[in-house]
Amino acid sequence: MTAIEGLGGCDKLDTLYMKRNKLGKDENKNDIEALKGLLECPTLTCIDLSENEIEDPAILEEVIYKMPNLRVLYLHKNSVCRKIDYYRKKIISDIPNLKYLDDRPVFEEDRRRAEAWA
């Protein structure tokens, strides 16, 4: 799968596993277009986008930060993670309700440090 689409009618969907797909690989769609379908489902609290081919840091502002109920995010093993300076601190400070990022929980100490950093 190279794009997330058709989630508009999924009112009870809270978790979406998209690990090891081809998100970000479609030459006809940029990363934002490939992930825009996530916004059709505001009930999502947990998304796993790890091990795809997502490269554009703009996905944070255009998609990820616009998800109102996001609590768990797996984004590791995408090249976008290396393109974002202070990746973990930035995401934790910009998503106040995030409880788990990639390989570990977001502890209160992590949040306090990230917010002080920001």
C-alpha cells in the first residue's frame, strides 16, 4: 500500500498498523498526500507507520500534529526521523497528549525536558 485512504466511515477505529508498507514510495504522491487519509479518522489514537519510506518532515505539521486524539506514534525506521533535528524532543513537545513514541513510553521527565527544550 502506498497511500492511506478510505477511513472516513470508520467511527470506532482507534488503532491503525501500517508497518512495512510502501508509504512514501509512490512517485505520483508525495508523503503528505500518502498520509492525508489519516485525517479522515479523528478517532485514531495509535498509528504505526514504522519501516516505510516516509522522508518529508512536513508530514508532522500537515498530518501528524492535526490528529486530535493521537497518543501512540511509531515512526522509526523511516528516513524522516533522521531529517528532524532533536526528533524525540520535538515530537514530544509538539504533541502534548503523546504517551508512547517509537520504542519507549513518554515519561513525565521526558515531557518536562522536551517542553523546557522547546
